[in-house]
Amino acid sequence: MRAFNAELSKLFSLPGIWLAFLIGAFAPAVFTALDSIAEKEEIIAGVSTRLSEVGYIGLSFGVQGVIILGVLAVSSEYLAESSESGGGQQITTSLTVVPSRLHFLLAKAGAVTVISILLCIVAIMTTVSATHLILGEYAPAFEWSRLIGAVCYWTFTALLAFGITVLTKNGIIPLAVLMINSSVVSFSVLLSKITKLAFYLPDRAGLDMFMFTSDKFHTPSTGGLVMFAWVAVFFIVAAIVFHRRDVAS
């Protein structure tokens, strides 16, 4: 528990973590507000076809916040400390305090999980509020099962970012790839047009937990299991590599 509390404290001390909170908590609401305005115009014109997805689309884009969280949780350990602290890396100090590498990773992953869940709950609150504020009586009824799916999607995405960063020891690659994939262009969505195997990629399967689109492939539970399997595999591989790695390398 002390290691878990220490990891929470370290995360909250990172300057970049506030960018993650800002994006995670408010980006979904902003996106949803713009989408709701467009949807209201379609409702008035009598051509609305996607009212049930308003709000959930914003939650799918807001996942960038927890991607930053998962990456920073690991990459910050490999940044050089100040000259007053000897100029070494934080990871050396962390493993001196918590000698068990598995215990260290579990504590850090636990902190990422808790913050991701809380951040998604805040995002849901701001998103639902924005939807009702703009659409009023036209606002869709949000389903608890789909909202829980969104929480799972955020949490699993954060842990994927966490595991990939453990493997790379650098935040630039996983941050760039995951941010682009979840906002600009989804590589798995593009691949799904070519092969059905792409539906088993983590982000594509995870979206089926709460996004009920026309090309939906999995049930919410199956999509969640597929994404969880990816998370488990990445964490196991990351734990093995981290256990065998020379920290100073």
C-alpha cells in the first residue's frame, strides 16, 4: 500500500499530468458540445440518424488524457534528475525504495488504473451535462452499461500505454502512435476495411464496449475480453522484460 501511495504522489507531482487531466476531463465535453449543436440542427431538419451516439463519440476521443497518463507514469522514471540529486534517473531511486520490480510495476499500474477510472467518471459527468445543456429534451438517455464500458475502455487504454512505454523506456513513440491512432486516424479502423482480423486489435475491440456503430463486430463483453487480453499480454511481457533489464542501460 505504501508503494501504491508513493506512486500516486509521484504522478500528481508531474507537471504534464495536469495536461492529461485537462484533456481527459474537458475534451470529451467540448467535442460533445460541438457534436450536439450539429445534431440539434439535424433534429430540427428531421434528418437525425445518430442521436444515440452523441456523447459516446466524445468519450472515445477523450481517451487521449489517459494515454498521456499511462505514458508519463513510466517515462518520467527515465528522465534525468536535477544536478542537486546527482543527475541520475528516478528509476534508480524508485527501485532502491521498492526492490521488487514486480511489486513496483503493480503499484504503478494500480495508481494509473485508479486515476484513469476517476478521470473517466469526471469526463462522463461533463459530457452528460454538455449533452443535456444543448439538446435539452432531445438529449439521449445514457445507459449505465455503456458508460461502464467507456470506463473500462479508458482504463485498458491507459494500461496499454503503460505497458508499451515500459517496453520502449521512452514516451515519444507510444505517445505519438497512440495519440494519432485515437484522434487523427485509426489504423485498426482502416485495417478493418481490409481484414476482419483488425476487429481483434485492442482499440477496435474496446470501442465495441460502448460504441454501437453500424460496423459493430463484437458484443460489449466480448470486446472487453479481447481488449483485456491485450492488456494482460502486454503487461506480462513488459514485466518479464523489466525484470531482466539493466536499469542503467
